[in-house]
Amino acid sequence: MLRWPNKSWRNVVDARLLDILVCPLCKGPLEYDKKAQELTCRPDRLAYPIRDGIPIMWADQARKIEAV
């Protein structure tokens, strides 16, 4: 049985999963922000949250990113 100290598995996203995930709206690439625990889509200016290591890929759950 694999054990993770202090439940640190909750902040880990499988790298293979990150390689295949795309934005559900535009099907474009996503950028992983480890510190914020988000996947961001620059063209749509949305940030999808990652909760307990699981990306939440619903547009209504995404945070809008202000244009820079």
C-alpha cells in the first residue's frame, strides 16, 4: 500500500494527466500553476481549479483571468 505523509497526495497531479488535458471550450493547451493549483487557458482567460489532485474542468467552475 502506498502511503503519503501528511496527505501530500492531495497537491499532486499526475504528469501524464497534464499532458493529455486540454481546455474544454477551445481544446487548446493548458498551463499548470502548481502554486495556485490551477490549469489556465490563455486564449479563453480561464483558470480551472485543482481540488484534492483532481482538475475540475467545468467552465462554470473556472475563474476568469483579467487581461494583462
